[in-house]
Amino acid sequence: MSDFFDVPIFKTIKETAETAKLSSYFIRQLILQNKIKFVKSGTKYLINFESLLKYLNTGETTEKIQG
């Protein structure tokens, strides 16, 4: 019996922009508008990459993760 957890992939704004071929400005705008899931860790924003992909594919928005 194996138990696996679906662990989300978190990336910084810069990593997200490079991977998704989007501008950092666009990623920041999505964060400020709470359109993708993210966590603020100190001064850095960590983006849930799957949430970004879902937003780009469907246009569905999500709320900020409190933390």
C-alpha cells in the first residue's frame, strides 16, 4: 500500500515567468488581483504553478492562501 500526497509546485515570480514564458509584471498583476494561488514568505511571493496553469487554461480565479 503506497500513499502519495499531491504536493503543489511553488516557484518564485522570476522562476514562474521564465518557465511559463510570461513577464514578471504579468505574474505580479495576477498576484495583486488574487487571480492565482500564492504564499507570501517574507518579501517573496511563491506562486502555486498549477494554479497559474489552471488560470491560463480556463480563466478561473482562485483566492489567496493565508499564511
